[in-house]
Amino acid sequence: MSNFLKDSLKNAPPYIPGEQLTGVIKLNTNESPYSPSPKAIAAIEKETNKLMRYPQVDANDTRKALARRLNIKPENVFVGNGSDEVLRLCFQAYLEFGSKAAWSTPTYSLYEILAGFAGAKIIDVRRRDDFTVDIEALAKAGADLTIIASPNSPTGTLTPLNEIDELASKVKLLLVDEAYADFAGITASKLIDKRKNLIVARSLSKSYSLAGLRVGFAVADNSIIDDFMLLKDSYNVSRIANAAAEAALDDTAYFETIRTRILSTRRRLEEGLSKRGWKVFESGANFVFAVPPDRDGGAVYKRLLEKKILVRWFGNDPRTAVGVRITVGTDEEISRLLEVIGE
Ligand SMILES: Cc1ncc(COP(=O)(O)O)c(C=O)c1O
């Protein structure tokens, strides 16, 4: 760090992403194992000779495609540089130094980092032993911004819509992080007409196989969308991203094929682990959190890596250190994982 960094950031911890190793079976960052829609790839190729021009300032083509897909109005959609941008904008827009932000761990570690940048106070209403959220306790925290990831990472836990609705009715502002919602087939976006204090953040990274493109979006009341428009980078979604996202969103057949395949492989993974004596937590996502019989997640992580299989170990929390998070890869990748685990 330089000496110029402002004091409030001097002790801020950095976000530590999953490792981006090559030459391994990569099951650590919840990417799709399948390539993007061929229509998205064609759209990228077609866009390349227009790159001397700036992109649409509001990513309007993607906005409209999302509105068509979700059956909502474009003015209720904001398109971001990954859903991480949506999360960042929420902290920037709604929290001042000393404001309160609440969520339930274990969950996505970026929230804590963003709270550090904003100088916000964190209230952690810990998840129960089965990783479900105590909605009432979370509401009682009285935060300026309440966040719930559903399905949650790293646990896969889905929070039912009626609980999200109840939470929204009790808190000041609720952000539902739905990066994995397409795999659960359940979304809180339909509640935005009823709940004006609800922001739903979603992603094309996982279910549309576009993690490298960086496209996420928010669904919310149009007054909240206006806040994001005010704060975002001038051209936050590139021409390539806008073109590919629109094409991918319109290719519903490809989306469904990939989604169905991932869900069926997830079932095989869950059954395979259970048969080998692992405890597998119910997942609504494209990954599972699972605990080996000896409850030593770190040892499993290391053993798998020796065999060139990379999963994610969250060793910093005793509740997650006992297991590992495994992304659903292809059928062959999961067969290999199960074979190694069986050895
Ligand atoms: C819970 C959760 N939210 C948000 C994200 C960020 O996704 P994106 O690629 O859209 O920025 C992730 C990525 O792993 C995630 O796990």
C-alpha cells in the first residue's frame, strides 16, 4: 500500500477470490463447466468491428432482454459489471461511515470487505447449524442495509420466498443476492412491486456460463435503479458484454439444456458423496457444501489438489472448515472426483 491511501482504508482487508489455477479439474469458483451459448459467441464476433465506438451508456439492449426474460419493465433493471458491481453500489449508495449492515454468516465474504471500505458496522446474525437464517433475529438487528444470499454461498442454502418477503416487511432496505437463483428456479424479483425496499442482485456468470464477461444485474423499484445509474461508471458494460448478454438471454433453449445438465450432475454428486458417508447440505445452487466423515475439510482439499482437483475450503470459520465446497462440473469431472474420494 502507498502512503497516500486514505486512513480509513489503511487497515481494510482485501477480498480473497478462489484460485484461478489451470491444469486442474477446476471446481472451486462455481463457474459453469460449459461454454457460453453459440449465439453469444457469434454476437461477440459480430460486435468486434464496432469497438472504436463507446457502448450504450445504460446497457439498454441487455436491459430490454432481461425485461423480456423476467417479464418486468426495463426501468426496473440495472445492468452491472458482474453482480459484484451491484453489491458495491449498494454499499456506496446506502451506507455512511458508522452505518449498520447486517447478514448471516457463513456467507459471501465480499460483504465484509465492502463494509470495511464503507466504514460500516457489521452485525452478524449467525446462521443456524443447518445454515438456515433466523429471519426474525436478522430483522431485529435494525440495520441500514440487510443482506441475504439465497441460495447462499458457500452453503447452497435456499431461503424460502415467504421468509424473504417477511424480512423485507421488517427491515429498512433488503438486498437479496441471487447469484445462483437460476439453479433454484426461485427468485424474489417478483416481489419488487410489493416491496419498494427490496433489491435483487443476479448474475449471468454462473447459469449463463459468462463469468469471464462480467455481467450482473439488479432488479428493484425504479427509484433504486436511478441511484445505481447515478453512481455507476459512465460505461460500465462493454459493447462485447452487452451484445453477448443479450444473445445469451434470448437463447432460452441453450440455457435450459445447460441448467438441466448441471442439476442432474449435482444429484449424482450428492448421491455419490452421501454413499461415501459424507454429510451433504441441501443446495439450490450449482455447487454443494459437504462434510467428509472425518470432518477434516482441509485434508480433503489438500488430498484432492494432489490429484489435480481443485475445490474450495473455507478454513477461516470452524463451521465451514469441517467440509469443502464443490462446484458441479461436467459428469466426467464429477466421476473423477468421486473416484478419488472413494480411494
Ligand atoms: C453469493 C455470490 N454473490 C455474487 C457473486 C458475484 O458474481 P458476479 O460474477 O456476477 O460478480 C458471487 C460469485 O461467486 C457469489 O458467490
